[in-house]
Amino acid sequence: IGVQYKVSDDLSAFATLTRGYKGPQVIPAAQGSATVVIKPEIPTAFEVGLKGAALDGRMGYEMAVFYTKVKDYQGQRCRVNGVGVLVCLGESISSVKSKGLELSAYGKLAEGLTVNAGFAYTDAKFPANWTGYNPSDLRDPVAGTTIGQTSLGGLQLVGVAKSKFTLNGEYSHSIGAAEGF
């Protein structure tokens, strides 16, 4: 669900609430590892921002802040199991939260010149007291000890960049009947 308010001809404000669903997963048994069933993932996201135009409409921009809470986040842990086989098993993390901001600008700045730029900052951390497998200690984890485990609590989620910057530009020009870029 979302709302949008047109502040002026060149500026709009918006807010959205989104709820999703990612079905459960079944990881079949592998040599030395049992079958695992992972719960469905249910994200709820809020976003508030502005969209606008500048330079007589040649450039567009967007600024937004977001907050997402995911119930039963579908992650995975990889380790060498008791029979020496590398196994990556999916598992649910009860709750993961992320928040951040996104900025983008795009448009045709001059005849034949288009640009696209963006920046995103995302704070997405493992919950407190969450552990992962220790790559320096490949033994099977032993409950109640640190054997085979390391603390991931408060660290950035694997595969989620803390910050990301993109910049793309293209200049094209007619060369007779062809066009070069």
C-alpha cells in the first residue's frame, strides 16, 4: 500500500508499506546431513521519500529512507560435516532488521549525454548472540561451547553491502547513418 503527494510540478513525496512472503524450503538429505525444512520468510518494509525533477526536466532524482523487518529470514551456514563433506544448510533466523537510505539521479544532461548515479547505505545485521561456523575451526559445533562456532551477533549480514555506489554514463553521437557511443 502506498500514498503519494504532489508537492509541486517537479516534486512528489511518497510513503509505502509492503508485506511479502517467501515460501518454505526443503533441503534434501546429503551425505552425513539430515533433511532440513526452513520456515517461510515474511518481510515487512516501510519506505518514505521524495521524487523530483530538475534542470528543466532533464534530470530526475529520488531520495528514500527504509526500514525492513523480516520474520524467519532464510539464511544458510556452510561447514565441513562429520564425514568431511562441505555442506551448506539453510536455516531460519527468527528476526532480521535492516534500515538505510537510497539516493539516485538520472537524466539527459546534454545532447547525447545520459547519466545514472546512485548511492545506497544499508545497515542489516545479524541479531545479538547469533553464531556462525568458524572457518578456522571446522569441527562439528558442540552446544554450549565455542567449538566450531564464532559470534556473528551485530555483524553485517553476509551478501549485504553496507554501502554501494553506482555511476553510469553514455555519450552517443551520429556518424552519418550510424551512431557511435
